[in-house]
Amino acid sequence: MAAKKNKKKGPHWFPFTWEKRPQPLLSPSPHHFVSRNIYEPSVLFDGTTNLMLFRGESRHEPPTGCVGRLGMGVSRNGIDFECRAEPSLVPDAPYEAYGLAHPRLTLAGGVFILTYSAFDGTNYRLCLATSSDMVHWYRHGPIFPEFEERNINTSSASILSAPCADGHYYMYVGAGDLYVATSKNLIDWNLQSKPVLNRKKCGDFASKSIDPGPAPFPTKNGIVLILNGTDRRNHTRVFAALFNSEEPKKCLAHLNKPCLSAESDWERFGYMPNVVRATGLSLRDGEFRLYYSGADRYIGMATAPVPKGYIAEVEAEEEAPKASEAEEDKKEKVKICGV
């Protein structure tokens, strides 16, 4: 079966024609904690190894009460992932009792930063965890009491992996609409009270909620953030928005139509029908690899070539003369998509 290709190319700031692999990369396994569902992959590529953190749920629990746990997979080629049999993160507090959801990974400041939502059976709270090795995690707990006070559930959050010109790191937060938070140390975050992108402006495909996908990345046009829009029928599709590099709170543009949606049977039928939710991104050999959930049961991948000059940091690094090893040790390399 041939890969499915999105025939329409996006605008100059998101100039991609995505091609989906016809079959899932990962499917539920009867012998693991992912026997019911394996989805929401967040992926980092360090130049050698692809690291994936994903959400898994078991058939040993009722379908309406299965508890989310976060597992880890490793791959050399970014396609064939070897997944650990046991989860890396499990519920460990009352506010996590009914599961962990929506993991988003970033490598920033030399540390793995994980945002995720904790479910207590009633509300979702956005939480933060940090690690130096992707094995041992320190949990910092819920980070936005403002949303709890307003009885607003948070879905996910993605962090720009390098500080901006004002010295702050930026986090885009999904809580119905899209919000932004800033931090100097990646641990303590200040939430801006007004959304930076209102779901009502994005069209019917995002009428219920917007949630951030993979870590945002800098381009010659500005900061690009891949997003997921959910409509009132709980169908989820992928789109994107552009933010000002100098003022990351300012949205310059967004797609008016989704760039990816459910097409194959494994995307249309599953735990949540008609869901394509992008959550992981890596850049390899001039190509973006976008990892996504299919029907909240499978993990899929779409690819798109990255035009020359689109990401200025990559071009500059490729064209610059190679420094000595000592100079390289001193030089802080720019991280694209957290890799």
C-alpha cells in the first residue's frame, strides 16, 4: 500500500506537503501495559538515537476507566522502536490517580523537560517533571493553579527549547484556547492571563479546543507551533500557527484548514474515532518526521521535506567551518525541536 500524500502545500511559513506512512509504527501489544492503546508519542532525536515517550493503557482495566501510564521507546532509525515492557512513569499522587496524559518532551538547558496532564477522575492538571537521563524523573507537581481556580482543564503544553531575546523560555499551553507562560529557570512559570490564540478564530475543526503538539521551533519567518484542533464531535485534526520571534506572545498567522486529518481505518476507528493528533517531531536528513496518534490507539508518522533556508540555524551550522573539539565543547549548539 502506497503512502498517503497531502496534495496541498502550506503557506510560506509552513510550506509542507505531508506524506503519511500507510500503517502504524506502533500498535497495542497484548503482553505489555499498552495492551489496549499506545499513543501520544513525544520524540527527541539527538543525532544518533530517537527517544520516545508515549501514553499506554491496558485491557486489564475497563475501557471507561483505564489508567494512562507513560512508557519509553528507543530507535536508531526513527521508525523501528524498541519499547520497554514496563512504564517509566505511573500515577504517584492523588491528583494523578486516574492516569497521566498528553506527554510533551523538550531538551532545554541540558535537561529533559516533560509536561503532562494528571487526571484525578474529575479534572486535568498540567504538571512538570525533569530528568537528566530519561530514566529517573523528578516531579514538580501541578504548575498552574490559576486554571484550577477557574475550573479549567489543561490539555498539554509545549516549550520552546531555547530562551528568546528577552532571556525567557516560552511555554504554549492548551486550556480550551491557547495560552503562553514564561520562565527564567524552566521550573517556575508565569502564566499570561489572556489567550494568544482563541479557538473561535480557528474554524469549526477547533471549536472545542486547541492543544499544542511538539515543541515549537524557530524558522526564518518566526516561531512555528504545530497544533491540534478538536471539534464538538471530538474529532481531532492537525494545523499550525506562527508567532513573532521577538515577541512570542504575538500570533502572526494560523492555518485556516487542517493539514492532517483521519483517513485510514486505523485513524478513523479506535478508542477515539477520527483522531489524528500530532505530538512528536524530529528533523533528520533535511526531513521532518511528525509522529501522531491515530484514533488514540496507534502511533503513526508523516514526513515532509524541509526547504533549504527554512530553518536558519540548521543552514548556518551546516555552512560554518568545522571548529576544533575544544571550541565545540565551549560552544552552545542551537537545539531544533528539542534535539
